[in-house]
Amino acid sequence: MKQINLKIVSNRKVAPRHYMLTLEAPSIAKEIAPGQFMHVKCSDGPEPLLRKPLSLHRVRPGCVEIFYEVVGRGTELLAKKKAGEMLDVIGPLGKGFDIKTTDHGPRTTDFLMAGGMGVAPLVSLAEKLMEIKNQKSKVKTMVLIGAKTKKDILCEKDFKKLGCEVKVATDDGSKGFKGFVTDLLRETLSRTPYAVRRTIYACGPNIMLKEVARIAHTHKIPCQVSLEEYMACGVGVCLGCPVKIRTPYAVRRTQYEYKMVCKDGPVFNAEEIVWED
């Protein structure tokens, strides 16, 4: 982790509310892993006061890419940044995905689950998984993307270019499966032999992740989830992003403890989380 000023290579508008920010960051590019994030100061002035946590989207030679949505004052100001300007960044931060490198057979499958902007960190994960596959593994990567309508589907082409099999679910049925992406996961698993299921990696709204965790538990599939929480400090000091985690009673003499999403996550084993109703 380091605080550093990074040069903006480009800050392109790729959709009505979405931008792709590319930063010249050779030192960070060598260190950052899928699922980690960077804490970005969105303006040169005193407002907004807090930094914005933004997930790694992709790593390029000497650069990192961040895919973000304009949803508030901070990202509104970030969207106005131009190539050549400098950006104050702290990172890489957090714990990323634990990528399984062992092969469980000739036709095993990893499932990537994305809800809305949950696609942001999963593209770099897909890149890494496909890189491992090309080197020494026969693991298949299947990506399930959920959106409200076909206009809201993000990064479908990016996953396909990597060689992933992609399925889409839309709430209104305007493209692909009609319903929630968790319903698509159930249907997909019902047609997937147990022997070829390997790991589920998921990122999206917590209500989606809770259901993904339930499905994974039912089917006995290891599952990692990247939680979306409001992070103030980004390093676990302010204690503003707690998540309830199960602990062995014999160790702690209690059934759970609190960990910080920014420091101990944002990626957690889904079985460890005490999902609140």
C-alpha cells in the first residue's frame, strides 16, 4: 500500500453514466490483484471530504484501468478529469479473490456472478483465470451477468473476447434469461453435473450476494463474494464498514466477530459471513 500521485492516461466515457479511467501506474500494476481496490481523491479541493474506493478493472502494461459509474459528487468530479492530470491515490488496498490454481478434472467450471457494477472487478479476475487456463489448466470460465434491462448490461463483450462463456439475465426479459441473475445461476447449476462445478466468484448488491451464498451452500460449491460497502478510510481505522463473520466458538467463545470490509475484504468466503435478514 502506498499513497501516490498517478498520471491520467485517459478518462473515457463509455456509456451514459459510465467511464473508463486509465492510470499510469507501473509500480501498482505489478502489485495489485483481482478484487483489490484503490482509494481515489476525486478532486483537488476540500470537497468531497472522503476518498472514493474504486475496484481494479484491468491491468495493462504499466497501467491500471478503473471502470466506474457516476453516482454522486465525487464521481461527477472524477468524470471531469482529463488526460495528463494527476490523481492522488492510495493502494492497492484490501484482500482480493483467492484464485484456485489446481485442476479438479478435465472439465471443471468456475462461475463468475456479476450484478450491475459488480462486473468491474470481475473482468480482471476473468483475465487471470483465462491466463491460468491457457498455461496449465482446462478449467472453463462461465460468466453470468445480471441487469435491469438490455441497456444496462455491462462488459459482456469484454468477457467474450477473453474466451469466457457468457449468459445474461435481465429483470424485464429484454435480453437473455428473464429474471434475476441468481435464478439464472440456479437454472445453470441444475444443468451442470456436480463433478464439474468448482468455484463461484460473485460481486454485486448484497441482496444478490446473500442469495448466491445460499445457492452455493445448497449445492456445496465453494463461493467467494466481493462485498459492496461504504468505506470512509479504506484501511480499517474508522471501523465504518463492519461485516459479521462466523468464528469457531472454541476459539473466541462467541459465534461471530466483526471484520472490516476495506481491510479484511472486500472479498470473503461466503460461508463465513453472517447474512442479515
